[in-house]
Amino acid sequence: MSRNTEPPVDVDEAIARIDSRGAKIQREQLERTLSQLQTDGELTADQRLVVEELSERLVERLLAVPRASLRDAARSSDDERIETALSLFE
């Protein structure tokens, strides 16, 4: 029987890494989209705010399931599942 000698995975760190990656992608895509919209004409402050809020909501909804899965994995001490989730967001 082999024993895992690596320390347990910190689920809070895993969630922070996933959130950081999501925020980075959100910012990149928001800048790209706002730039494209600005090329087509002036955006009002309200329109810009709507696009920003949409991008934030999309990322939040997309990451909700991986966060919940990571918390569930932590409750069941499933380090392998946490490591797999992390590898998807590197």
C-alpha cells in the first residue's frame, strides 16, 4: 500500500488560484470587448457599466460550480480531485 507523502492540498489556495485565473481572463476579454465597441462608436458610461457587470456575472456563474466542487472535495479529503481541478485552471 503506497502512502501519499505530499502535503494535503489547501482548498482555499486552490479556489484563490481559480478566482485569480477567472479574473485575469475577465479583464482581458472585457478590455477587448470594450475596445471593439468603442471602435463602433462612443459608449455611454451606463453602457460600459452594463458590459462590465455582464462580464463579472458570467465569470462568477462559470466559476461557481468548480468552487463548490472543490469545497466538496475538501470535505471528503479528495486531494486528487482538487489537484485535477487546479490543473484545469493553470
